[in-house]
Amino acid sequence: MKRGAFWSWLWVGLGIAYFAIPLIATLEFSLKAERGRYSLAAYRTVLSDPQFASTFSFSAGIAILTILFSLLLIVPTVYWVHLRLPQIRPAMEFVAFLPFVLPAIVLVFGLIRIYSRPPFALTNYVWSTNLLLVAAYMGLALPYMYRSVDTGMRAIDVRTLTEAAQSLGAGWPTIVGRVIFPNLRTALLSGTFLTFAIVLGEYTIASFLARPMFGPYLANMVRNKAYEPAALSIISFALTWAMMGGLQWVTHRTPGSTQVTTGPR
Amino acid sequence: MAFLEIDQLHKQFGDLPAVSGFDVDVEQGEFLSLLGPSGCGKTTALRMIAGFERPTSGTIHLNGRDITNQPPNRRHIGMVFQSYALFPNMTVADNVGFGLKLKGMTPADARRRAGELLELIQLPDKGGSYPYQLSGGQQQRVALARALAIEPQVLLLDEPLSALDAKIRVELRAEIRRIQQQLHITTLYVTHDQEEAMSLSDRVVVMNKGFIEQVGPPFEIYNYPRTAFVAHFVGQLNVMPVRVVDAAAGRVALGEQTIILEPPLAANGQAVTLAVRPEELELGAAEGHNNLRGLVESVNFLGSIVRVRVAVDGATLSADLFNERLLTLPKAGEAVTINFPAHAAWVLEEQG
Amino acid sequence: MATETVAVTESTPPARRARAGAGLLTWLGVVPFFLFALAFLVAPASYLFIGSFQTLDGQFTLDNFRNLNQPIVVEAYKNSLQVSFATALGGTIFGFLLAYAVTLGRAGRVRSGLLTFSGVASNFAGVPLAFAFIATLGRIGLITTMLKAVGIDLYQQGFSLYSFAGLSLTYMYFQFPLMILIITPALEGLKREWREAAENLGASSGQYWRYIAFPVLLPSLLGTLILLFANAFGAFATAFALTGGTINLVTILIGSQMRGDVLRDPGLGYALAVGMVAIMAVSITAYTLLQRRSERWLKR
């Protein structure tokens, strides 16, 4: 073996160990719920816990709402900007870049200070708190969603495509529904997967807005139980993997459409 | 002994021979082109001379010195790449001076020398610019200056103009030739563009499938192609399937029509392929020439030349006429006669 | 050479229809987007910003920033900066070595596997990550108990997962994958011709790295270092879940301030957050600028 090969594989080996050991430890831990033997008892407990089902479905619901509202807000705007107002793209990019500067803890701090008090008092009702939660997540996901949609539109050159469709006699519903939308599927799906991954395990904002999300539930389990949080961590990891796998699956045929993302810290 | 002697160079990639029996001697100050379609082994041959590929067998001698296995950074051979390959983190002047700096030249001397080279490539004001601020053509000039700065014994250019626009390509081509002659530097130039190879070179090496097909001056390559491949690859070519009627008299038949060639020919009755360049054909009949009757298929006006395609028995021939204002162009469908002298046509040897 | 133009043109053609004042309707199309940004990004940040310059009864003051200079706050900033910088540096170095191994090095076979895993790992953070490390290096974690079995008691040696070292080790899990994801394209952007051109001009491998490869990668490396720094600096959930809020970081302190005004001074809480945003803004801007330069160099 050549010297270069030795070092290459040494670093790769260390990297793999670093990646794998915490996962193996967690997995092993999650299987030890019954004394003296490996079992799936922890998973059974977790999966039959009504709180798991309720927080998980609540989180999923919030995630879906976040995705829907984000798409409704971002897709038409970006389309419009590409079509009619390309000169304000820098402003759009600046806005899409703001959430990177505002850590979740600061964002929720500001949101609570403004919207929990009159005249808004959004936190007085469950539905309006949920709305605030969705808005916060739309903010967190904005950079990724915007980038996905913007790259997607740039890749297909929506302006020319629209003009081509118009010259063939297509009306607006046809243009949007049959020309633009199908061509943006990859971009929209990748934005969707990313947003889902971000919202599902989010802890900071959920916990300060005191909504029954999956993140705070998991944190609560960590504090009070031993084996169940291990099982939940493994489940979260599997979900993250599924989202990222889905993302890769939709983008791998479109070079340049991958973007580097980070989960909620 | 030639300045650059390349003997029986062979390169194998796995089971695939990329270059076989590459054997060329290059004289001091000569401009030699390696011409061929992509995948013909021309770039691999050049990279072996540069030292980026190690030959499977064969030797390379430069100025009497065996450099076959010398690492590239010790060869004193300059190279210009298709993609310019300027260092993006350095200014133009630093790019040009890079080789000199490595040689241990003082910064002041290196800067002065870089300045001279920028004069040579006619970009004297661009020393402080970064590569991304230059156009493709300018970048390639700088790459040329950088390769020349170290005063290499041989200059290698690997498709240096392929990434440029047509107009710039022609300009820069002339520039390369001017500089090469001014410095009298031995140059090897890889290209797939025959016009480039023809216009620049003292000699052209035509390659195909790893083998050298023919080596010679452009005039010879074009007018006396030794193989069917060279004849087809270089320039336009009309081919006619004919049958030898009378070998001794040089008489062959194209369908119903007769063509007289310069003997000797193959045995009577044999089918051979006849070749003639489009510019050798003229419209109309001419005494003592081969006159062929046919129908005009199309007329293409190309500017300085007009290409008339004529269908004769069993072949379509292109005739290139020089444009002039008084020219009357034939029309498609018209019956015409075309002629060419006996010595203009030759029998193509079987392709192989 | 009049035909050669160097202009860096935008990919979008200039607006044909969007003449100045091309109708209010045209601009109306982007109002919802900017309204959203205003309400849910700009307003919260501005609220904190304005609050940080006000006294309780709304007078202008700089006291809040002056008051940052108290032990608990200074320590929080110090800890946050330390953890962020240490994990950014560690992540940059380790991530670079790994990315190098699978691109220019000899472990190219695992390149796509590593990238996939990095994509997942850089998104795997917060509570589940914290728990994974508790299960590994906590008091009854797998590694801790295994080492104990061979006679090494980590916790007696002074190690604690709930300390600076443990937190850094945990953060590294999302730090170096991010580095891998960002630096791999940069390494792949190093053109083979640059190395060949350098060799051709007489450079050794070391000189190539010193004069070309390293300077070309430097903006990317520095930019990513800064990004990793910001990435760790803004982290809350992971640290909170791991230590239960016992470690003093800026984010944790902001969290405590929100829950119960531990600083007994709302203005101070705002100043704390504004300081944090300022550091993030500087970092992210520097990252963007460096990344832009790197892209310009590595393109084509």
C-alpha cells in the first residue's frame, strides 16, 4: 500500500468511526430496555405512547402547513421576479439570507416579544400560536426554499418558456399549470424535503412557543426516561436520512441543484 | 541528429493502445502540427513529450539528452493548454513570472522579463489584471507568454484555440506563428482543425487511431495524401467508384462515361475509387480534359467560393468555383458539363 | 481586440417590460413576500435592536451594552466563542482531510457514500444528536463503559460530556460534515491543468500546493471556517439538551432570559441578542464574500 493510500484510508476510517460510533451506541442502548437481553421493548413503548403519535402528527401537520404556505408565498413571487422584475433579485437574495443571521433562539425571542403582546397577542389562542409557529418555520426554511425555487426557475429559463407558451397561444392557467409547474417539480420537491427535515425535529422555537411538537417531546423524554429517547433518536435519525435520501433522489439528475443545508441546532 | 527525436513511442491504457509506433524527428525551430480526429492519440503523444504521461515503450531525446522518464518539471518544455490553465490567484504578471520565480530569478528581474513578454503578446497594460478579468483570447495569449517566459527548448500547444470564437481564433493563429518565427522556437501543435494545421505548420503529422498516417509539409499532405484517411480528413474530396477499362492507357469508366487518368493503374476490370479535389473541377467542357456530363443538384454560395454539386453517373461531385462578379451561376436541375485534367485525379488506396 | 468583451453579465436578460414605474401592479406581485419578511424577520430583529437602546420607560440609552460587561455575560460570550471557534477549526481541518482523501487522495471509492452521510449528519442535530452522544460518552454510555472495563475511567480522568470538551465533541458531529459538503466541490474545482502547468514551469508538488492549490482554496477554507463558526455560535437545542442548560453559552443565556428574566433586565437581554446577531451578520457576510471569490476562481 502506498503512503498516500494509508493516510487517505486512515482519515476515512476515523471519519467513519466518528459517524458510526454514536449511532451504534444509541442503537445498542435503545435495544437494552429489557434486562439481560436485546429487545425492541423501547420501540414498542415509544410507538404505543399516545404522546408520540400526537406530537409526531402535530409536527408533521405543522411541517405540511409550513411547506404549503412557503410554496404559496415563494413560487409566485420568484416567478414574477424572473418574469417582470429581475432587477430586484439582489433584494430577494438579501431577504433569503436574513434567516442565516438570525439564530432560531433570537428569532423566537423577537417574535414572542412582538406578537405575544397587544395589539397582536397571537399567543392568546392556540390557532394563532400555531400560525406564529408556522411563520417562524417559514422564516427558518426561507433560504433553502428560495434557493431551490430560484435555481429551478433559472435552470429552465421561465421567461423564455413563458414567452414560448404564450406565442403558442397558451393562457395563464395553462402556462402555470402545464408548463412552469411540471418543470419545477425537482426544485419544489427538494425544497419540500428540506423544510420537512428542518421542521420535524425542531426544538428551540417549538419549546418557547410551548407547542406540542416532536422536538420538545423528545427533549422531555431525554430528561425523564433512559431507553425510550434512544429509540426516538434512532427514529429521528432514520427520518433525517429519509428526507436527505429523498432530496438526493430528486436532485441527483439535476447537477447544480444540490445545496448545503444545516438542520436546526 | 535531430533536435527533438521521438523514437517508436508507444502508449497503452489498459488494453487500449492510445499511441503506436510514434516516430518523428523535429528540427530546431520547426513548427510541427499533430492533426487528427479526437481520440487519434495526438494529445497523448504531446503529453508524453511534456512528461505528463509515461510511454509504455519508446524514447524521447531532446537536444541529445534522453528525457523519456524525466519528470515534467525538469524538462524545460513549455506547454499551453486548451483551457488556458492560468493560475486564478495570481495577476497576469505573476502568472508569466511564475516559472522565473521558481528558477530563482529576483522579483525585479522576473517582473522586467514578464513585461517584455507582455509586450510580445501585445498586452502590455494587463500585467496587473487577474485572469478572470480577461477574455478567452487574452487569457490564451497570457498562457503563451507564461510558457515562453522560461525560455523552453520546445513549446507544446494542446488545441490552444479550440475554446475561442472563430474570429479570435484566426487572429491568434497568426499571432502564434509570428511569435514562433520571431523566437525561432521548436513548436509542437496539437489540433483537430486542418485549416489551423495547414496554415501554421512547416510540417504536419496526420494521426488516426494511434498511428501516424503521413508526415509532410502542408502542400504535400493536401495534394499528395498517402492514405485514404488523409485524403478524406484533409480538405474536401470527391470520390468516384470506377472500373478500370484499359490499365495501360489509364482509361476507367464511371457508369457510362469514360475518364482518362495517368497510368499505371490496377488490372483491367477491377473496381477502384477515384479521388479529385473540388477546386480542380471546372464548369464547362475543356479540350484535353476529362469532361463529365451531369445534372446540377445544388448551388451553395459561400462567399469567396461557390460550391456546385453535380450528379453524374453513380457519384455526386462538388466543384468549387472562385467567386467573381461576372459569374453566371447554374441553376439546380440544369444539365452541365464539368471537366478536370487527368493529373488532378488519383486512385485511392484501400482504406485500412 | 474590440470584439473581445470581458463583461460579467447577469444570466437574466435586462427587463424588457419592467420600465421604470411599469405600473404599480408589477410591483404589487412582490409585496406579500417582502411583507412576510418584514413581519417575521425584520420586525423581530428590529424590536430587539430598538429595545437594546432603550431603558424600561423607553428612553434612549447605551447602558444595556455597557451592562454586557458583567461576569455572567462575558463568560457566556467567551464560552460561545471558544466552543464555536474550536469546533470550527477542528471541523475545518478534519473535514478537509476527509474531503481530500476522497477527492485527490486515494479513497475515491467512498466519495459518494461520504457525501451522502455528510448530508445527513450535517442535518442531524439538536436533541437526538445530544442523546446519541449521551448514549456514547455519557456516564453510562457505550464508550465510557467499554473503557471502564479495560480500566480507563473517563469521568475520573476529568472528562465530562456536559462540559466544554463534551459539547465540542458533540458539535463536531455536524461541523465537519458541513465542511466536507462545502470543500469537496472546491477541491474538485482544482483543475488538473493547473498542476500540469505548474509542473511544466518547473514547480515541485510542494511548490504547486504552496503557490497555487492552497491560495486558490484559501478563500473557501477561510469562508467555511467562518460558516462553521456561525453554525456553532447560533446553536441552542443541542447544547440545551446535552447539558440541561447548565453550560453558560450566549444562546442558553438568551433562553434563560426569555423564560424568566434571569438577568433581571429586559434591555440587557436585548443587547445580548443584538450582540449575537452582530457576530452572526459579520460572519455570514464574510463567508459570502469569501465564497464568491472562491467561486470566481474555480469557475471554468
